Amino acid sequence: MQRNEHGSDHSMSTTHKPAESGTEETAQVLTFGIGEQEYCIGLEYVTEIIDGGEVTPVPSTEEYIEGVMDLRGQTTTILNPLTVMEGDGINPADLITDGGEVSNRIIMLDSSFIDSDGAIGWLVSTVSQVTEIPVEKSEAEGITDSPMFEGVVKKEDDSGFLIWLDPAEFIG
């Protein structure tokens, strides 16, 4: 069991369902896509999902900071998780969805989990659903050295894998 620097257990939270006799323990996660890859994060990290808005780039910031946007009068920092995981970002204009129109979503994160004083959002291509996944996930050691990598989980329909991320380790 992992604990964040505040001492709270972020891998097993209020969205964690203990196993009944003969069943697996599960956790509720939000599934989303960046480009063609699908990811998930624990639902406890998510405060809301918004349609992508206009992101204003800020000069001389870290590479993973896409910029800022105004969300109901609050300046919100928009981050690109792919930049941290892969070392280079995806151009927000490349986050294309149906009809060829540029469309993206922003997953707003609970700042108490990620040690932030301000509002933080992740820029993603799509948001799919909230689902339950087994807590016993593949560790998949050696795939990446990113501290935010929790493991991989096989999709229920056997169509591939979800990469399970830990936003509390994003900037690590």
C-alpha cells in the first residue's frame, strides 16, 4: 500500500471496494485517452471534467505545462501528462476526435492529493467512463521508469490494456 506525502493512502481510497468472500478487490477509476492510448486514474483524484477551452501558453515554464485557462474566474494550470511520461508532449491540436474537429477534455484534479495550491487540470483527448478494475493489477516492471506509472490493467473486453497512472506522482 502506498501513501502520499500527506500520509493518506491514495491507491486505496473511498472509491476502493473491499473484496467479499471469493471476489477480487476493486477500485473505481476514470478511463481516458491521450492520442490512441487509453489510461486510467483513481476516481478520488478527479473533481470534474470540462470540455477543453482556450489554453494560453505561458513562456519560460516547464515543458509539461501547456498553459493556463480561466475556469469560472479561477486561473487554472493545464498540464500535459504525456510530456512527463514520454519526455515530449503531444500537440493539443493533434487531439482529434469525431468529425475531424479539434476537441479535448480537461480532467480537473483534487489539489489536496497532488500538493498544489492552485487548480490543476490534465489535458486529454477523450474521457470514456468510470469503471471498476481489480486492485491486483499487473506491475509490469521495466516498462517505464516514470514514478506516476502504477501498472497495466487488461480491459474487460480483452481489447487491450489500460495504463494506470498516479497523479500524486506526476511531478514527483
